[in-house]
Amino acid sequence: GNVQTVFDRTNNKISCTVCGSTLATPRGGKADIKGEVVGRVDTDLEK
């Protein structure tokens, strides 16, 4: 399948570049992730 990088604090709706389905929608803070999470990169920004 297709793998895309999506940030958890997005201000825009994120769509799949292959099929166009919604992967994430903004919620005023952390985005609502609709797709399957296959990996995660953590940073020290939330500490």
C-alpha cells in the first residue's frame, strides 16, 4: 500500500495521494488520524 508522512498537528485536511481518501482532519490541536499508523517519530517538543 501507500505510505505517507502526516504530522499530528495539521491545520488542513490530509488526503491520500493515491486514492484521495481522508487520512487526517484538524481538530484545533492534534489531528484526528483516520489512516493506519505504521510508524512514529517522536521529538522532544512536547516535554
